[in-house]
Amino acid sequence: MSTDYFVLFESTNVNSFTSENLPGVNFLSVPPVRSVSYFIEDTAHQCGHNIISAMSFGVEDYFLDEEANKHFAEGRVKNDNRSAYVVFHGVFTEVMIAMVLSSFIENNNDPSDKLEAEGRLAFALKKFNVDVHITCLRWNLCQMLARN
């Protein structure tokens, strides 16, 4: 899977996105105030969506219990009604964001870019922590991992 196209657009109502109907295309929202760190994070985020969407094509074959899939996060985080697939999708994009931002921080000498990138990395890791925690609780993975 590759990202073949980037479509830049300006909108106050629509965030960046990808579409499973247009694999390899990233639609990036260009806000009035923008930075290098913003574009790096947003590009990693949308590329992550493209990659996980391609890897999980035919998602219904992976999550056979539709009811359990629909209510995966319910009761584990307040007001979180995401499905297992959406949580898994989130974990994957959060890892992509963390990898790309970490590399950017290591290789960038501009203090203002670095500081913003560190803040964006911290936010991505916080979301990752929540999603991994939900996954561990749901499948009792924490107990399984602790035994090994």
C-alpha cells in the first residue's frame, strides 16, 4: 500500500480524511494557522488510515461477533461507544503518528518545531494509552501478558 496522492483543501467545517473508496489518497485540511509539525502529524495520521484500511480490507472476516465488535469500548471509557475495529484502527494510526513525530523530533534542530512536535507526540501517546488499555481490558490481555 502506498500513498499516491495528497489533496489539499481549506475548510473550517471538514477535517483531514481518507476514504476506503479512494485508497492511496489523503485529503489534508490546510488550516489558516499551520506549522511543520501540524503537517507531519496530519500526514502520518492520514497515511496510517490508508495503510490500516488496506491491511484490514474485508474487516468482517476479522471481527465475526458483530455485537461484541459494536460495543467493544462501552463501559470501559466514559461515553466511548467505538467498535473493536475503530479502536484497533486508532491504535494503528497512533503508532504511525508516534513513529513519525519521534523521528522528526530526533532529526529537527528548530526549537519551536520540536516543542510543538513533542506536544503532539504526547497527545498521540495519551490516546494510544487509552486505546491499549481498552483492548487489554476487553480481551483480558493484561493478565495474559503478565503470565508470560
